[in-house]
Amino acid sequence: MKLLGTNTSPYVRKARLVLLEKRIPHTYIIDPPSEPGSQVALVNPLGRIPALIVDSETCVFDSTVIAEYADTLNDTPVLIPRNNALERMVVRRWEALADGIMDSAVVVRMESMRPSDKQDAAVIALHNAAITRALAYAAGQLGEREWCEGNAITLADLALTSALIYLDLRQAERDWRKVHPNLATWYVRMSERPSVRTALAA
Ligand SMILES: N[C@@H](CCC(=O)N[C@@H](CS)C(=O)NCC(=O)O)C(=O)O
């Protein structure tokens, strides 16, 4: 399999973390969709990354679908609970929360890259407020537990890790570690995992 992406995309990092945690063999290919010669639009009509090329006829797109597909390929570990509806919902809700943080942080980033007289301060404020609330919710849900849900790593932990890495990249001034020390403690443990080290290194 080939995963097309870039190192700055939080959705790509989430997909990579899933593939790496599950040790699913794949080649990671840097392919910014906006650059001439990009393969992305040829395999994903939306022209977005991540795009996971399974074979000449099959491309999986949207990080949520990649995560779900990859999780069914093996059981080591199971990242999305399969039998318990409540546990499954909670993990998917964590993913939605993390994706929402990414979505809002991307909007803030895009808006702040516009000429200053064209930036919409209200849009920036709205999305920054959503991120602030989402982080408080995440910290409250996590408490002092080791994992976001249950007694082992799930997609929830990987999605949240990716969202926080993106905040470090684009909103370092937010200093979420100071506001939520329990998230910081949890993140230190996550960042020691080989998958996270690999996904941060390149
Ligand atoms: N919901 C999608 C979002 C994917 C997305 O928006 N990716 C961005 C990169 S962060 C993208 O490909 N944008 C087009 C571009 O970079 O030209 C997912 O989870 O995969």
C-alpha cells in the first residue's frame, strides 16, 4: 500500500499513526496536492490527503475511512472497539473531537495566511474558541487515565495525539500543556511510542 500525504497535515499524521501502530506495511509518499505533478487528484477525486492506494483499482480516502479500513486488516491492536456499541461510539467521538480541532486549526491557519486586511477576525475567533472548548472537553474526559477510552490504546489516543501535534506546529502560543497538565502528562507517554516518533521525524 502507498500512503500519499505531507508532514504538515494532521489528517495524514492520524492515518500514519494508525498504519504504524498496526504495523501495516506501506510506503509513505510525500505528495502535496497543490504541487504540479501531484498524483493525489488522480486517485482521490477530492484532491485531498491522506489518500491510501491499496491497489491499482482501490484508493481509500478520508482519514476516518482509512482508519476504519486499516483497523479491520488485523487485530494487533484493535483500535476501534468492535463489539461494544458504547465503547465504539466513545472512540469515534474522540476521533470526531480531534478531527474538529484539526478542522478549526486548519481554518485559522488558512485565514491567517491571507493578507491582514482580508482576514476575518470573527472567523478566527470562532474557530479558536471551538479549539479551546474542545481541549477543555478532552482534558475533562481524560482525567488522570492512561488512555482516552478503556484500558489500551485506541484510535482516540492516536487522533488526539495528531491534533495536539498540529497545535504545536501552528498554534504554539496556545500552550495547551500549561492549561491542561493532564493532557501534557498523557502526551509525554504517547510521544514516547515508536509510531509517534516515526510520524514526527519525517
Ligand atoms: N476530512 C479529511 C480532511 C482531509 C484534508 O482536508 N486534507 C487537506 C490537507 S490538511 C488537503 O488535502 N487539502 C488540499 C490541499 O492541501 O491542497 C480527512 O480526514 O482525511
